[in-house]
Amino acid sequence: MNPAFLEKAVEALKNEKIIAYPTEGVYGLGCDPKSESALIALLTLKGRVPEKGFILIGSHLEQFSSYIAPLTKKEIKEISETEEVTTWLVPKGDSLSFLLCGSYPTVGIRVTTHPIAKALCEAFGRPLVSTSANVSGGSPARTAEEVKAQFQGSLLGYVVEGAVGSLGKPSTLRDLKTREILRP
């Protein structure tokens, strides 16, 4: 990844803007999870109700520590050793915004394996809010061009160019406590 792109994306995040970036299966839209104004802008951009909440992606499990309730060693091992691209629903931390978690007692987290998304989280120093790059109910974008066409003239602060991974769909969604798969 071009370091200049990384700098521009991180600058946009620090300025409470929304960015688009490639992930394992589709382009994602993201922002700083600590910015209420960015979360509101992301809800507006997607036409999404706040009750649904968002997920977080991070470069490693430790990045989520201030966003989630403590995990057991067994839970940490399960998340760390899962090879399939999985977003885990885990008990949320005490101070998370309703705009991030919606009406749920959990928050979705995924340790990203996509090199660009991982580099963004590393450079930003914390997780990113992540949701598919589409207006709610629409098909997720799979290229930077599709993102730009779909969100032309919008609140989007920066689009990171790059190829999405080979997953071809959003990640598996699984509840850590019940082990139930909510999205195959």
C-alpha cells in the first residue's frame, strides 16, 4: 500500500470523516468509533437506523480491549485460532455509544486479515468502525470506482484504492457466547 494513501486515510479519520477501504470480501465504510459525529454521518450516508449498530475491525485482538468486556482465555483462543473470516459478537464494554452498538448487549469485532484494512488499523492505532460500502439494502461495492459512483458528492472523506479479498461476501457473523452462526 502506498504510504501517502495511508496518511490521507488516517488524516481523514482523525478529522472525523468517513473513509472507504477494501476488506476481505467487499469495500467497507469506516470511521473513528470514538467520534459521535462520524457515526451519525455514517448512519446518514448509509440510510441506516442506529438500532442495528456497527462492527469494529482491528489489526489484532488487543485493539478491542477498551471496547469489549473482558474475555476468557478460552474465548481469546477461539477468536485467535479461527481461520474463517469471522465477525464475532462479544459482550460490549460499559462505555460504548448506542450509535456503535445499537440496541444490542454485544458489539461485533473482527481481526482483519486484509493487508490494507490491517495497515489502516495499525496506522490509526485503534479499531475502525466497519460496514459494507452500500446504501442500506443495496449491493456492497467491490471496487473503489463502485464506491465513488454510489457515494458521489457525499460525506465520504477518502477512498483507499485497492483490491478486495477473495471472500466475495460479508464475513461470517458468530455469537461468541452461544456459538450460534447468525450470518453464514
